[in-house]
Amino acid sequence: MADKFPTVAETRTLSIAELCDILDLSVRTIRVYVGKGMPHTKGGPAGPAAFSAEECQAWIKANVAKPGGRKKAAPTQPADNAMAAVKLRKETALAERYELMVGREKGDLVSQKEVQADVDKVLGAVKGALLDIPGAIAPQLAGLSLAEMEQSIRQHVVHVCNLLADTACN
């Protein structure tokens, strides 16, 4: 599909060992293919070579010859295609799991239970403070004018809002 967003496994680069696993080839074979022009990111002082499984599969399909001089097509047997799909799903799942672990370690992700506990704490404090307003201000309202009553009620509501803000920030 042309409009499909790329998955993590399709966009991330693979080590030579990971590529060998996905393509079911030996390290020696991959190195031979690299020597013949298979696409990769060159290694060196910054790190080892990196590969895209999708690009490598396309290159192999287009460039690798069978004994006898004809180009070898990518595996077309249903079992081979199914195995490649399983390996790709596995690689995608491992990459997504790794991204989640890194996010948790960095503090970019928190558990839903932690968030729910914080929300419950804040809402409980606000609910308690709002329910306390009538009992706290009723004695103070006796004998006040309407404008003074409004001001007293407003002060108590602002106090509850400040309590909410303070609780949410902690």
C-alpha cells in the first residue's frame, strides 16, 4: 500500500547479525553481497555497517544470480514468505518493545496506574474542599450584604482552585 505508514522494523537499521537472521543468510554471504553493491550504511570509527531489510531484499531479488547465470528471484514459496513475515513481525515487536523500555527509562512514559492514582488524589482533594465550602462559610455570611456574601464565596472558591493547582503540581 502506498499510503501505509512505515513500521518501526521497516524504518530502523539492522546489524549484520539481525539481517542474517531475517534473510536466513550467513554473515559471509552478506559480506559478499555488500562487496557486490548491496545497499548499506558504511561502518567505520562511528560503528558497524547498518542495513535496511527491505532495501537488501529488493537488491538480492534484482542482483543475485543462480548457478547457471540466471537471476534468482526472492523466495516465492508460501512457507518462505510466511517465515519472512513472521520474522518481520518479530523484529517489529522487539523494536517497539525496546522503544517503550527506553521511554520508561528516560521518564517520557509513565504507567496508566500512576497517572490514575495522581488524578484520583487531586480530584479527591478538590471534591473534599468544595464540599467543605458551605459549612466553612455559612457562619461568616450571617449579617453580610449580598456583595459581601459574593466576595466571601468567591474567596473560598479561589482557595479551592489554588488547592487544585498546588496538588496538581506536586
